[in-house]
Amino acid sequence: MDPPDYMMILRPFDPWRGSLCTCPEKLSLNPYTGCAHGCLYCYASSYIRHFSDCRPKGGIDRLSSEIARLRGDELISLSNSSDPYPPVEKELGITRSCISLIKRKGLRLQVVTKSDIVLRDVDLLSDMRAAVSITITSLRLDDRLEPGAPSSIMRLKAIRKLTDEGIPVAARIDPIIPGMNDSEIDALVESVADAGASYVISSTYKARQDSWRRMSLAFPEVMQSLRPMYFVHGERIGGYRYLPHEIRHAILSRVRDACHLHGIRFGSCREGFGSDASCDGSHLTEAQKHRILR
């Protein structure tokens, strides 16, 4: 008998279909529960207990049987509630085993990470319908915003090495936080374009109680200045506090214009702003498919 949906390893992404979510249909896979990167702005920490304690996800051994039941053209997103390449992955190799199973079935794969450990799996990713999204939030404040993650310089080097191997890469400049990293928009876009990224995905910071508290402790003056923008003039959407619509769109317009200036396309995530292609960069997996078929 099949396990109930809540016990499945592969789950539909955003099953509640948030009002601003324009992602294509895909399945979410998280080999790990929790995350060691300690990003101050993280949203997933609000609903996963002991989030900073990164550990293998229970039941991952069922993945093979779940994949066997798929048609073969599904898109797998790895990962949405954690990073698939925490430091412990170097020893455990759980994510690599998952990728091998996905490759064997011929499924499309979208990897979302902040870690250069992904380079270890170039041999698999370069020969399958895969694309990688690497998040770079700041060139100046990465050690404070993302204290447990590899540096932005290491991530830029990973983008270059992945693209040199023919693997399509999207850069996630996400989240943009007014007064903190919005002054870096042009430099961030230029850096990821120079590194070889062919797509940029961006969104603004969406506040939840726990992330707001962490950010306020680390950047008290900036967050105090942002409080009216979020809690007085902003919008409440799906349990998150958003910046006012006009401010969000002004910020994203700057990102889009910088992308077009550097000859790369732009996508926005859960903003109602629009994208040049897919909002999540998943269309890049099809580009990889055509390269492999040639």
C-alpha cells in the first residue's frame, strides 16, 4: 500500500498554490531536514523544528520506489526547504545518490543551492536534463547574512565551473533588502553575468516573525527603518509581510534592467512582476536536454 501523501519523499511543490506563485508543476525533494547555513532571512526556519540542526531526512530510502512510479518527464526541485549540499553531504553523499536515481529515470532536475559542493557532482549533472540555481545575496555582507554558507566568491567560482562544463546556471539574487543589499544590484548582476549565469531570479525580502527577529539583532538600524514599510504600509500575503507593491516593483525593475544591460534574462519569484521566461529558471533544464540530444 502506498504511504499517505504526508509521508511521501517527493511532494508537489507549493501544494497550496500561493496567489503569487507562478512556478510550473514540479516535485520537491529535500534529502536533508534543516540547514547549516544559518541565513538570517530564511523563511523555512519558521516551520521546521530544530532547523539549524541539519540531518538526513527520514524515509529517503523510499525515493527509488517513488521515482519508479513517475512517467519520466517530471521536474524535480532539489531543494526548497533546505540546501541539498550541507557540509555533511561531503561524507554522506545522500544528495549524490538522489541525483543518480533521478538521472537513471531521465527526469528533469533543478538544483537550488548556496554551496560549491555541487561541483563534486558535475559528472552526473552534465549528462542529464539538469540546471543549477545558485543564490548570491551580497558581495559585502554575505558573511553576516549567511554565516554558515560558502562565500559569495566561492559561489561565483562555482557558477563559472558549472557553465564551463555546459551546465546551465541561474543566479538567484534573493532576497533584496532595502538599505542592505539594494545598492549592490548592479554589481551583483554584473558579477553573475561575468561568471557565466544565463538567467537571474530575484525577489524582495518577505518578513516572518523569526527572520525579522534575527535580522533586527544583526542590523538593528536598518530593520528599524524598514519597520513602517513592512508593518504599516506593506502587504500581508500568505503569512508573510511584503514591501509595498510600488517599492517592490521599483526594486525589481532595477534588477531586470541590469540583467538586460548585461545580456541575460530575468525572472521574479512570488512578486506579481513578471518574468522573461520561467519564474524559477526551470526552463534551463530543457536547454540542457537539447544539448544532450545533439
